[in-house]
Amino acid sequence: MSFFKSKESKTNGEEFVEVELEKKEKSKINIKIEELSDISDVDKIQADLRDGFCILLIKIKKLRDKDINELKRSVEKLKKTCTAVNGSITGIEDNWLILTPGFANVIKS
């Protein structure tokens, strides 16, 4: 892919090349907010993560309050998916998870 377009022109026997810069579109990163209220929600979240076009913020409070074991199973499934796509998963306080595809990392300080 070329970032330049060129036009060749002749003026008074001289050759020159006119270069025009193409505007490069900046790609945007989408951040998607989802809620994990049941283990069945994992499939949709995994699909979004596999697509690799967004960072996911997952609210887990509802499932944590309802069934902690189901939450643990759900998080394990999400961890495996993150590993498969070279992404990462990070907890924020008690109620949120951040899932990133391979192009993004979460840096903890």
C-alpha cells in the first residue's frame, strides 16, 4: 500500500514528479461494555474477544452475588479464550474485568 500518489508531468522539456500525500485514516479502538449475569453470557463475550476489534469491560457483580462458583467457571473459560488470542484478562476491584485482544495490554501499577 502506497501512501503517495504520483503524477508525472513534462514542462518545457523537463520532467518532474508531483507527489500528493494521501490522508491515512486512524483506526479507532472500540471499548465494549458487557454484563456477565449468567454463564450463557460467556459465549457472546468470547465471540467479541475472538473478533479482536474491541476491548471489553465486563461487569461481574450480578453473577458474583448470585453464584460464585458459576462466576469462577465463567472466568476460567474467558481466561482460556484470552490466552488463545494472545490477549489478557484483568480484574478491577471486585465488580469488573477487562479483556483485551492481542493488540492491547493492561499495565498494572
